[in-house]
Amino acid sequence: VTMWLLLQSLLLLASCLPSAAAFPKGCYPSEEEGLKTFRCSNARLTEVPRDIPNDTNKLFLDSNRIPFLPRDAFRDLPLLLELDLSHNAIASVESGAFRGLAEHLHSLDLSSNRLVSVSKDAFSNLKAKVNLSNNPWLCDCRLQELIRTVDLVAGSSGGIVCHSSAQEEHVGKAFLQVIADTDFCNVYKKTTDIAMLVTMFGWFAMVISYLVYYVRQNQEDARRHLEYLKSLPSKQRRSEESSTISTVV
């Protein structure tokens, strides 16, 4: 009877606990400082796991091989407070990747990835402190808009360095240092306006050229026809000339 009761208790306990086999290899749940934590550090992951407990408060996906963050990647984690995605291979973040995290998330680490350019919409409504340092950023208007949208972790701005830029002298410099003297979005607007003016002038020149050609061609045809009429007998010529003159007019 004692063995039977013990076995029954073990089965009941197992049914109440999440199965370790359901988690990806190298991932495990724990509790740290009263917060439910899920760790997948150095687990050789190539995508965000799907079987993360939905009551997780702290999620560590650092030091893996995740290449991009798809839309709604963390949709089922409404209680998430901290998200560590550092030291991955993330080169793309889709708009809506952090949807559902706006209310509670207060820390997001995307440092040491492969981010070159990300739309500000990917971080819309996020109130979290964000770390974007140590990525191969392209310094342009898009990055300028992104930096103005997110709330950077204190001391991390110096790690946002221009890996490439339209202007060679910016390469290797901290982005915040560069935009102190250069407004990338204003430069882009001016370039766009000039391009539009050049395009409009080109179309206008084409229309004028066509009209000039059309008028000259009609004048030439009329001149040839008049010369032809002059070579005709006088009676037929007067009739044809009156018809030609009225057509030209």
C-alpha cells in the first residue's frame, strides 16, 4: 500500500510539472530572485524556441545562432520582463517581432549581433531599455530614426559605431558623435528633392522638345505641299492652295 501511494504521488507530481523533454536541448527553467527564468544560453539554437513557459519573467537566448526575429516571436510571453538576445547572428528584425511585450518588458539586449539596418517600427511602443551596441551598423537616416525611437541602456550608446556610411569619414566613429554634426535625414530629404527636380525638369524638356519637333514637322510638310501646288496648273493650284492654307491655319 505504501509503495502504491508513493507511486501515485510521483505520477501526480510529474503531471503538474512541465516535461523537460518538451524543452529544446540545453534549455531549462529555474527561479531567480523570485522571478521565473528560462535559460537557453549556448544551446546552439537557430530560432526562437516555441515551448517557452508562458509565465516566464526572464528569458536568456544569448550566445546562440539565431539569424533573425520573425513577427510575433514572443507573442505568448505576456509576463516577460527581461529578454537577452546578445551574441547571436541576428541580422533582421521583422516589424512586430516584439508585439505583446510593450506593457511589461523593461530590458532588451540585442548587443553583439549582425544588425546593419532596422526599421524603427520593429520597436514601436516598447518601453524597455535597449542595448544595440557592437553591431555592424550602417549610419544613415534609418538608424537615426531608430535611435530617436528607443530608450538606450545607459552607457551603451558609445558601442553603436558606424561600420559603414555614405560618407567615409564617419566609419569607425560612434553614431551619437556623428549625428551631433550631421543630420542624415535632412541630407536624405535634400537629395530626394534634388532628384525629383531633376526628374521633373527632364520630363518638361522632353515635352517641349516634342512640341517643337511637332510644329517644325508640320511647317515642313506645309512648305513641301505649297511647293508642290506651285508646280500644278494655275486653276487646280488655286483650289489646292486655299485648301492647304485653311488646313495650316
